Amino acid sequence: MEYDSSSYPIIHLTGHQKKIYPWLQDNLNTPFWRCYWNVTPGGWLRVGGAELELKSDQVYIIPGYFRFSTFACEPFEQFYIHFSVPDNHFPADCGILTTPIRPHWKQLWREWEALEKSGEKNRFRRETAAGAILGEALLQLPREVMTEQTRRSPMTRQAMTLIRRDLSTPRSNPELARACGVDLRTFLRHFLRDTGESPQQFSRRIRIEAACRYLLYTTKSIEEIAELTGFADRYYFSRVFRRLQQKSPARFRRQQQPSELADGN
């Protein structure tokens, strides 16, 4: 049986930081989601004109493309997960989601921490522990929050899979229509109806989201990332990236690079 990886949560990064301060991150807006558990008080979020304290008895789930800033009143400790969820499975306006932390999650985090210190040989068990926490936290949310928002036709699903399959070689609309076995006009009409985007808009967004992950979680150069995500050169890639992320690739990497997590994540 072939599984579509876009149908499941995908973890990109797990981490644990102590003595985080001042945690100054301004106007974050990334494709990936975040799961935070602040073990000790001190961390805050700023959303619009409101401020939200991250309490130690809650897990906070922050959607992708949700705009917020962070700051700290005092040094604090945090476990976190960066992850992606399938398109179309959360309301666009769901906002920050919370669920009470359960005692065995704390035990799993501490196991994750111990396994991290033991090196790569226990990586699978470590990431499985993080995945168990994330999965249970998501399952605590109301069912209507985590369900397919609109039904998509098999043709649209097939086209989305084809677009994701090889990001380095984007397919044209006629190529996608032929692969789906329909004429171009029918293909474009159904894809737009099902997703709210044209096939090429969807393709650019998915490739820029992949570029964001490369920028944050690898040391690949911007030229390499442009090639891997199907852009003709660094300059065209940078123009598209800036249009969708409101900042250049280099600035995006500097602002949110996980290697700089002493100030936040």
C-alpha cells in the first residue's frame, strides 16, 4: 500500500532549551506549525495588540502562517516541536490552540531529553517519543477543529500529489491535465474550485514552503535551495520568496535559524 506523506503530521524539528532569554522574535510568519510546552514561566507571545503568557500546565499549538512575536520577562525552559499538517484539515482562522498537559507527556519529554544526550543510535525512539506527545496533543483538540474542511475530487488530489512528487521539476498546467486524464479547461476549473488556488499558485506555495524548511533545517546555500525547489536561479527564487514570505530568503534564515535558539525557536 502506498501512503501519501501529505496526509499525516510531519515533524521537522524537536528541541529543548533552558534559560531562554530575551526570546525576541518579531513578526514570525512561517509555513510550519509549532508545539510549545514551557516547563517554567517567563515566555510570552504577542498577537496583534494582545499578550499571551505561556503557562506551564498547557501545551500551545501555533498554526502555520499565524503571525506573532515572542518575548520573555525572565529566563525560562521550553520543549518544542516544529511540524507540518496536511492542507485543508484545520479552519483558516483556528488561531492558537491549547490543551492541558498530561503527566505522562512530561515523562515522555524527559525520556526524549535523556535519549537526545545518547546520540544518533536512539534517534528513532527519541523522535517517536516526540511524535507521541504531538499526536496526543492534537487528538485532545475538538474533532471539528481537526477534520477535512472541504472535499476534493480524486483529480485534484492526484494533481497535488504530482506537484509534490518532484519539486525540482515543476509541471506545467497542460502536463498536469494530461497526467490526470482531463482536458485543460476542466482541470483548471476543478482545481481552482477544490483548493482556491490555481495549480501554479499551489505549486509555488508548496515549493516555497519546502524552501523555508531547507533554509531553517539545513545549511544548503540559497543557490542550492533554488535548484532543489525548481526555480531557474537565485534571483527569481528570491523574488517569489519575498512575495510570499514578505522577506528575503537570507533574512528569513537569519531571523529564525534554529541554531540561534538561545534567543528563541
